[in-house]
Amino acid sequence: YSASGREILAGAVQDWDRGVVIGRESFGKGLVQEIFPLRNGGALRLTVAKYYTPSGRLIQKSYRSINKDFEADSVDYQTRLLNRKVLSGNGIVPDYIIDETEDLKCRNYLSYLDFFILNKMLETASLEVATDEITRQEYARFLENNFELETSYFEDSCPVSKFQRILESRYVRLISGEKEYIKKLNEGDPFIQKALLFIQDQKTTLAYLSEKN
């Protein structure tokens, strides 16, 4: 979930109808804090204000309900140019929501990939690793033998396609650096792919904005 500065930017883009916001609901963190020095050398960081979007929406998530499922969003806000209704109350709600949740179990399962790739390099005494020939079963055996993990607990939460995409991107990072890693990682990212479709066809974007009016 995006938070803070990215929420302010997304809210401004949305409110001024400068683009379509695609993805998931943001975290809801929009507080302004000021640092007050203390005599003992420490400091107190105190919240002094909250961020609002150009339409007047509050970015900060409400403290009134610990369960956001029971906290209703308000629809009393409109964008500045096209007068589209936009939601407020729990961060920034995208124009187009992609229900692609990241499973924490899957993230933990894939967190050992760097060790796995480096181990493959040591075994072959080469930087060349044929990632397309590596199976998830091989990775599972590596985890069980080296980290004593019960991989069956994780595998159901992590599709083979995602495993392969993350494996290839992690290998690229080890070989070519962070910039190439991000490019490779984004190749199959559902949020990036949907955003590209909107960018490629300006008529689609304008039509979508009109429909939301």
C-alpha cells in the first residue's frame, strides 16, 4: 500500500482530472509532523496538521473505527474539472481498482530467492543461471534442506507464474543492478500492464473519465 507523499500526489492528479489512478486503495497516511528539540538532546515529533487534496478530501485514515469494513466512505466530493465523484475517508481510492492482493506468505516464501540463486552460481562456478529451467520444486527442496521450512504451507499462496517472474527479476538484479531489476519486475506486473493500456489509448482514458462523471 502506498502512503504519505505518493497519496498526496495521487490525490492531486485525481482531483484535477489529470490522469486515471489505477491500483488498490492507499494506506491512508496524511499527517504533517513538526520536530521539537528537547533539552536532553532528544526530540519530540508532534502531529500538527493533516493533508487534504484539492477537492477537500482528507487523506488520513479515520481513527474512529478499528475495522475499516464498517467505516463508510463519503461520496460528497467532486473533482475540480469533470465533477466526478471521488471517495474520501480511508486514503485514496483509485478510479480503476485492481484486486491484486499481495499474500504475505508468498512474499516470505520468495524472500530466499537471492540465496537460492547465489547457491546455483556456486554449484556451477558460473554467473550464468538458466532461470527458465528452474522449477518451484527445486526451490522447495533448497528451502527444506537449508532452512528447514515446510514449503507446502507457502506454495498454495504463490502461483508458478509469479514465482518465475520474481525469480527472473531477482537474477537480473544480481547480475545487472537495481534499474534493470525494476524493469524486469514490472514486465508482468498487473498494475503496470493495466496502466500501459490506458496510456497507449488516450481515447480509452478520456472515455473512462467521462463514464465516471
